[in-house]
Amino acid sequence: MVSFTNDEYFIYTRYLYNLTEVKQSLFLSLLEHDINESLFWAYEIHYSGHEDCLFNFINTLFNTIYIYDNPELANYINTSNTEYKNTNNPEICGNIIATFCTRRYDLQYFCKTFLNCTGNQNHKRTKNNMIVKLSQTTIQKYQTDETTPHKYKILEKQCIYPIRKMYNDLFDICIPSFNDTYQIYNYHWLYYANHSPIWNNRINLFNGIPDNDKKIIVFEDDDDLEEFYLKWQYDPDEQDCQVQSKSIGFNNDKQLSLKDFCNNYNFKIKFKIIKKQLTNEFIPN
């Protein structure tokens, strides 16, 4: 039996990022008003098949950091939520994420509730009422790559941004250790990717089933196994260090502090509350 600590909710997305850290990376890129990176992470969630997860997180983001300066967005978010659930249209979630990137946010509630400190947001952006509507060309570039003939090239081509891990400790992100993550990425990736609908569907098409003791996917016969890997072998263990590090980071990744976070996102701390709550309530596994 293979055992990894803190892997209970470890889920790989379509391009083999850890879903929990994808949500964290989306949060941080939104705080930096980076539309391209924010869309990258949002569509990584959407196209992996975690649509409910994405919209739940969008609702959490709005109610936690955007609602105070953008109360007029509430109806837009609610209407979009209903339409997204009914149609699964990627344009809807993309428009919201891009709109968030143009808006002011306020970290007071987030910092008080999840980081146990109070203070004031120093706004660097002029308040506006913009609603962004993405072009089809913009959305299409985030669609899942199923055309690259050499599948081992997909990660090199599509993993554009490195996962953001610098606040894992501050946010109490509960994931396997780096050594365990390295083993998972190189030797057990398909088992953990099976937790994403996109990979689960691919595996089921070739009669693969999970072996929960060995943390692998077992196929009914060698023909199924060979056909699956001809179509979907990403070869993460054969990728160079630069590609691997975009998904799993480095063993010595620097962890930033509460002070770093507040300085980076223009939040002036008044005082720190002693009582501690887990930020995993904000970015749950």
C-alpha cells in the first residue's frame, strides 16, 4: 500500500496542477488585476470539469473581497450563476473573472476572518462600473488542447504559469509534502488526475479503474492500457525541471509572511488578533 500524508483531497487538473493551489493562484492573480493569468487559472478549473467548484469560489470571492466596493455586481453574479449552471458556458465565468480584474477589492473581511488581523485597504485603483465581455477568440485560447500530436509536449506547451505556493503556510493550505508531491507527480499522477471529471472520463473510455492501495489506475487489459497512453500519455516524469516546477514548485520555495501579504496587496495592518482560524475555510481542499 502506498501512503501520502495530506493527500485526501489532492486533485490534479487537466494539465496536472493541484486544484487547491490553482484556486490560491487564481485568488492572488485577481489581487494583482492580472486578467490573462486569472483567466488561465479559472479556465484550468472549468475545463477540468470542476464547474461547481469554480462558481462556488467566484461567489466566495465576491462576498469576501469585492462586495463592499461593488455591491451593484450582486445581481449580475446571481444571474450569471444560474445561467452558468444551466448552460456550462465558459464565456460566463470568464466574463466575471475579467470583470473582477478591473474592480477594486477590499481585504478587510478576508484579513480579519482568515488571517486574524484588522486594518484598512489602501486603494490604488479608481472605482468603476465596468462589465467585461470576452471575445470568442480570447476564450478559445484557453480550451483544452486535444490536437497536439505528441502528447508528452502538452505540459511544456500549455503550463504557461507556475503555481503560486508562496502563501501556502500563511493560508494553511493542507497538501502533501514536496517529496510526496514529487512522487505523486512523477509516478502516481494518473490516479490523482482521475479525481477530475475530464481525466475520469478519459480513463473510463479505456476501462481503467483506480487501485486505492497502490495509488494507480489499472486497465482491464494491455490493449486498453496501450491505447490510453497513446492518446493521453503526458509523461510528467520525462519533463524537464522547468516544466515540472510549474506544477509542483521547488523544495525550497520561500514562504511569505502576513506582513509580506499585506504589503504586497496594499493592506495596512492595525493589529493582529490572537485567535486563529484556518484559511482553508476560504480556499477549501
